Amino acid sequence: MGVLISVHECQALSAPDDGEITPDICKTKPLHGQECSYECSPGYARIGPSSSKCDNGYWTQGGFFCQGKSLNRSALIIVNC
């Protein structure tokens, strides 16, 4: 008698503006046990967890988003010549 094992996939993830999710399988067909990492583009800070794992059809962590880092006030000074 064989044993039937059911592998549940999680909902595919979508990267936010100015962000990336790796590896690519996380954006197509993540299966149970798959860990996905979240990163933001240079100049942006990640708000939320750095990764999540697919656990029997559900993600262990919520999503994330990327927020632009504040500019230094001196960078905002415009000099007219």
C-alpha cells in the first residue's frame, strides 16, 4: 500500500514597486517549504519582514513594501548662480 502525500502550494507573490522577491519560483508556483526573500532597491528601506516561508499553503509572514529613504536636508538646497 502506497502513501499519498499532498503538497500544497502558496499563492504566488508579487514584488512591490522598488522591490524584489527571490528566488523567481516565489513569483510563479511556490511549494510547501519554499523560503522567499524580500529586498528593496538602493535608496529604499524595507518595511516588514525580510523573508517568508510557504507552510502547507500559507505564508508564515505578511508582505512587505519599500519606502524611499529620507533625503539629507543639505541635499535639498538649490543654489542659483
